[in-house]
Amino acid sequence: MHRRWLSRALIALAVPALILPAAATTATAAAPAKVPTIDAVAGIYPHLAGGIANASSSKVIGPGKKCKPGKAIKGASSTSASYSPDYTTADPSALMPTGATPMVTVTAMKFPNAKAAIAYLHGYQASTKDCPGGGGGTGGGGGGSLPDCKTSMKKIKFTLGDERWGYQTKADCPETSTVMNMLFARKGKFIVYANAMSMDATAPSIPSSIDLTKLALSTVG
């Protein structure tokens, strides 16, 4: 599988749940997908202790055709959360995302049934392959390669749920050097996406990212 296409596919799966406003919940299921609390996440990432979780719920947009967005999936819901340290007490010099203190986000999706969840995953893989620039409802995520940056990707192996993907990507650019652990897992009608990112060239812990994904998968329903 081509690395650039795979990276775009991973981002494409996450972006639709992240870009829609919280006000777009009217078409979602009565009980939205759940994300872990800040206290639970801080059990994995201590630098987040006493911090906050910014969460919002949204529709789940299905894969479209000819690089156009799809339609909202009836009965599906998505909740996305970003986890931040307590900025009022933290040392400003420690707020830069590093491998030891990464930026952490989780997206959790609930579908009417497992068939719908599988169709969402596989549909976005197909649409991203046909429209690698970020079409098919991705909101432009995963566009072209970064200028003057050297990128690499390696697979993260783990065992969770019925389907899973995990990759660590690195991008060395003239002014920044980022490392991201991106993990997806599906269990029945639920899908979770966990992301830990650093900006100092050091890699976030892979075992911690797996623990975060496991936590998200156990929390979503």
C-alpha cells in the first residue's frame, strides 16, 4: 500500500468527524458516541492531569462520489475531543507538544450496526484512493505532500477490536519536525480514532497510544 495514499486515507477517516460543528447533532442517534474523560486520559498521559477536554458531537458524513461529500449517515453519531493541560498553572515552556507531553485527540463514532460501520471505513478507503487530494467528504484533509519536508511512515502493530490500523508518521520540515501516532480500531458498530502528536522531533510513546485507543474503544458505547 502506497504510504502517501495510506496517510491520506487515515486522515480522511478522521476529518469528517472533526470539522462539523456541535450544532449539527439533530440527525444523530439519541445517545451520541462517548469519549474518555480528561481524568481517564491523564492516567495514560500524566501531563494532562488537572487539564480540560474540549468535546463536540456531530453528524457522521459518509463517503461521497467524484470527490464530493457524501450524506449524513442516519442513526450515526460522532464525538471528538482534544485534551489539554491546565494552561493557568503549567509552565509555559512545557506546553510545546513533545514526545513526552504530546498533543492528544480522540474521535469516537457510533453507527446503527456493524454493517454501517464497515461500509463507512471501506467506503472512505475507496473514495480516498480515487480522490487522493482529500475529496469525498474529507473537507480537504490529507492534501498534497508538504513542501521541503522529508516524510516517513511505519506501521504500528496492535490487537484491538475487529479491525484496526496503526501508523507513526514523521515530517521533518525546515522550521518544524512533527511525529504522529495515528491509531484506528473498530469493534462492532463502533469506531475510534486516537492521535498523539509531538512537534519536537521526538516520538510519542507507542504503548501509550495503544492504551489510549483501548480506553477509547471501551468508552465509546
